Amino acid sequence: MKPETLAAQALHAIDAATGAIVPPIHLSTTFARDADYQPRGPTYARDESPAPVHAERVLAALEGGAAAMVFSSGMAAACAVFRAACRPGDHVIAPRVGYYALRGWLERFCARWGVGFDLVDTTDLAAVKAALRPGTTRLVWVETPANPTWELTDLSAVAALAHAAGARLAVDSTTATPVHTRPLEHGADLVMHSATKYLGGHSDVLAGALVTAKLDDTWAELAQLRHDEGACIGPMEAYLLLRGMRTLYARVERSSRTAFWLAERLAALPDITVRYPGLGSHPQHALAARQMQRGYGSMLSIQVGGAGPDAALGVIKRLRVWVPATSLGGVESLVEHRYSVEGANTPTPPDLLRLSVGLEHEDDLYEDLRLALAQR
Ligand SMILES: *Cc1c(COP(=O)(O)O)cnc(C)c1O
């Protein structure tokens, strides 16, 4: 069946006991054994609570993976991958441009555990190839499209390079979502999501997820790590996540259509640079057209000009519809000045505003921006 069908019905969820078409929320942390002291199903909630397990099955189906695991946040999921994959003396590659908090954590983790670490321009295949240390590099981590400039990494090409060097490829696919890109089909070994964003979709649940192509040793190690350390989600969070995933395709297709429309309109305004993979002006538009389906995502950035951050901050202060808040992927459109958030040694340009397009009417979103930009 098509992913829309699987998502809308949460894998044809019908409760066996009652016929309920909304999965029940089992708050119980423990589950009684049968008369022969055998487990009837789950035994304890840390790995086996029914709603989180249901959410994992849905996400694995949407990504076309062998299995999925949900975590207490996107960061918990991402950090688990590095900790499961790396021993002292190993080497990892991470993107120069990408989710800022992960880069900070990686620097501390690698320094403390003696793991070699290179920040690489993963849009440049020659640079990836040069950074790989065959036999020593365990993991290549990429994010595509990458925060906050939305540059793309060629997943098939990087997967081939990583595999030839004996490394695995893990992809932060938070902003692409399975609607636009299914990284496992392009050769990735692991997909990571901040489910806090599009999968949850309503800015009301913090969660992370991993999806694996194969049930291999790394996956077993990841399962052990989550079991031991307990970075899992509760039934309420899992319920919200399941509920969010039911409308994933409708939400993401709509917000991504609005993002495309806005990107074209904003690019026509004077003295604005728009960064969006759907525009012909995007340096990797051809790759985006090949690697992304059903649109180019709901994230875009604009550069409003000016030497420092002042013009961009002025625009934010004049907006009335766009909400000035961090995060992305919710039903409400958000604007963020990443430069202010990331601090002095960020690679993010000071005049850049990151836009997360939600489900409002496009005219309201455009008019708000047009007026705020006109007063620069
Ligand atoms: C938000 C985000 C994360 C971190 O996820 P949390 O759920 O906030 O821990 C990782 N990667 C990307 C691309 C994100 O947007």
C-alpha cells in the first residue's frame, strides 16, 4: 500500500479487544504474565509500551525500513548513533552545515572519547572522499536539506563512498520527512528524525526516532543502548506522535507547496536572496529534483542584506503573522534568526532569517513578510 494509506490509518489500526479505530493509550508500565508465567505480549514499558511500539511500526513503514526506534528527543536519537558506532580511535564525519546543537555535542563527545572527527562540506563529494579514512571512519553523518541554508547532500553518492571505506551512512532527514526523501532507498543505513518537528507536526511533543535499513549489529547495539539508558517516550507522547503521523502527507505536501510559492514570490522582491531547493537559483536544484519527491520541503531562508544582524532583526520585529520562535515543522509558521541563537562562531550569515512554513493561507504569510521587508 501507498505511504499515505499506511500513515492515515496508522497501519490499519483496529483494537482487537474493542474495535476502536484510534489506538488505546496503555498507561501501564508493567504487564501481567499468563497462568504459565509466560509474557502475553509486552512485559515492561521501557522498550515495549504499546503506543511507542505502534509509532515505531508506522515510521518504519513510511521510511521503508526494517525497524524503527523512538527516543525521548531527536538529540537522544542522534547521540545514540554516534555512541553505538564509535570506540576510541575511530573516526566520524559530520557536516559543516547542519543542526547546530549536534555539532556542539559532537565536538565535546569526540574530544572526551578520543574519536577523530572532521566537519566536512558534504555537498562536495571530493571533500567527503578525502576525509574518509578507510577502516577507521565508522560513520558518515549528513543532513539534507541542511539547516539553515538548505544545501543538499547526494545520498547515493555519499553512501557509495562511505560503504567503499567500510563506514555507515546516517541521515538526519528531519526536514525532508519521508514525504520528500526516503534515504534508505538511496543507500543510507540509518535515518534519524527529530519527531518533534514534522512527524509530530503540532509543536506539542518532543520525540526522536531512528530507522534502520537492516537488523544488523549496530541496530542491536542501539536497542541495547536505549534499553540500558532509557531514552524512551511515554504513551502520551507516542499517542501524539501517532496522531501527527496520520496527517503527515497532507500537512507536508500543503506546507511545502506554500513554501515553493513563497520562495518564488520573495525571490522577486528587491535585494532579497532566497535559499530554497525548489528554485532554479539553488546551486543544487538538479540534485533536489532527483532526490526529493512531491516538492522541496517547507523550510526556506531569506537573506535580507545589511552588514550585520540589525536589518534581519528589524524584519522579525515587524512581523505579525509569523511567530518568532525556534523549532520547525508545526502547523504554525515560525521565523528564526539563527545567527542570534547560535552565537559568534556560527557559519550562519547574520542577515539570514529561517522560515518554517506552516498551514496558514499563503497570502497572509506573504503579505506579512512583504510589509516587514518593505520597511528595511
Ligand atoms: C530539532 C532538530 C534536531 C534535534 O531534535 P530535538 O527533538 O529537538 O532533540 C535535530 N536535527 C534537526 C534537523 C532538527 O531540526
